[in-house]
Amino acid sequence: MNRLVVGRLAIILSIITIIFPGACVQIQSVEPEVALLPSKLPARIVFSSDRDGNPEIYVMNTDGTNPTCLTNNPANDWHPTWSPDGTKIVFDSDRDADPELYVMNADGTRQTRLTHSLGGDFLPAWSPDGTSIAFTSERDVNPEIYVMSILQGTPTRLSYSPGLDFCPAWSPDGTRIAFTSDRDGNLEIYVMNADGSRQTNLTNFSGSDSRPAWSPDGNRIVFASIRNGKEQIYVMNADGSNPTRLTDSPALDFYPAWSVDGSKILFVSTRDGNPEIYIMDADGSNETRLTNDPGHDEHPVWSPGSAEAS
Ligand SMILES: [Ca+2]
Ligand SMILES: [Ca+2]
Ligand SMILES: [Ca+2]
Ligand SMILES: [Ca+2]
């Protein structure tokens, strides 16, 4: 499914380039409302699903029960993730023409647009200290990684490669950002300092490697890779060493994400006919399906602050 993201980026890139050459950028500042204390809220999984006709943002309990729709918009509402205190969800939506970032309370109220760029803005990731949101944008034509201050709303461009640069993921200490880039010929996992310096690749395989996510202790990165013929879930040390395959399904496995205590990994798989969300132990054992509907259930992210299922 990372390939679908890339395809989507490429398609929108073409459209934006044709319609909005030299597109200007205007950013709306955001009220700083994120508390930095650990969440006392029960653990939830946020995800996107088109089970009701078009992509919307949902939350469910960590055992898959009580799925609840938070958005109700004919547009594509995608790529949700949590604020560090679990009280807010940031996501992207094309409800106002091209994809922009939006934030809402964790119950779906107060949906507020964050970006006003004429290029698509995608795949947000909230910094661990709550002050910034990293994201992917086509505002400068080519997909690049940006980081935007919550206080000032001013984005800073972090990548400058002619290839695809997307899917930023913060290290738990906030000092580094992992991301995906094809700057060296095919999709690899890269890491950089949070200011964009020292961009280096962690993977170097001919197949696509994408969608990095740091373990809560910062020691490992889980990712999706096609290095063995079909997309599966892998984990490696944070320095790129010891890549290890975790899933071996007959279908595609992608979009991995850690539980807040690092003991579990969420992922999406098509093994049962359409994209569903699964959970497994961090060593790849005990794979369990959490969703069961004909729609595309994707982008699962575990809420911060609580390890217990509600
Ligand atoms: Ca929608
Ligand atoms: Ca680029
Ligand atoms: Ca690769
Ligand atoms: Ca499904």
C-alpha cells in the first residue's frame, strides 16, 4: 500500500504541476493546545477506512471492538495520527480541493485546517514534545519532508532531493526523523536530524523499503519491504543493522506501527482478501485480526500514554 501512496503522490504531483505552476503558499497558525503530560485516556487505535463509502478517520479499542467514525465528509480523510497527549488527531483530507493537514479533538469535534498550500500536504507526524508536525508536501512540486511549528505555523523544508521524500516518523526523543526516499533509485529508509542535517540511508536493498516507525525505546525501526518479492513487515536496529523479517503471509503486509509499550506491532494485511488491521507480538508471533469488513482499513496508529486496552 506504500506503493499506492507513492502513486497517489505522483498523480497529484502531476495535477498540481499542471494547474498551479509556481503555486504560492500560505500557512495558518494553530492554537497551542497540546498538553505534554502522558495521556490518562484509555488506549485506542486510530485508522482510516472506506467501509462507509469513502475514506474516513475511525478509532477503535485495541482489541478491535467499538469502531467509531470521527469524520463525515465525502472527501478522502486519510493518514491519521495522535498528538503526544492523545487528546488530538492530525490527518490529511482533500475536502478543500487538494490534500491539506487538519487537526481535530480525539472525539472528532473541532476539525480545523492547518495548511493552506496549493500543493498536496500529506502524512503528518506530531513531534514527541508536541511543538511541531512533520509532514510530506508537494508545495515545492516535488514531494519533500517539512516540519511546521504549532506555535507559529511556519513550515521549514527539510529535504531537497529530486525523488520522492515522504512518510516522516519522529524518534521518541525528538532528535531525529526517519523517512522514505527513492533518491538513490528505489525506496529506502533514511534518517536525518530533526533540523534536516545528516540525511543518511538505513536500508540499501533493491526492493522498496518504506513506512518506518520507531519503537518506543528508540532502539528499533519497523518498516515494510518488498525485498523478498512481496511487501512484508521487517524490523531493524535504529542504525539499520540486523534487518529481520517479522511476517510471512501469502499477501501484502504494510503500514506497521508500535503499541505504546513496544510489546505489539500493528499492521495492515490483505491476507483475508482486503486490507484489514492486524496486531502481533513484537517478535512477529500471535498475529490477530482486529477489523473485519469489506472496506480498506489502513494506517493504524496506537494512542500514546496508556498501554492498557480499554
Ligand atoms: Ca471522507
Ligand atoms: Ca523530493
Ligand atoms: Ca530499497
Ligand atoms: Ca477491511
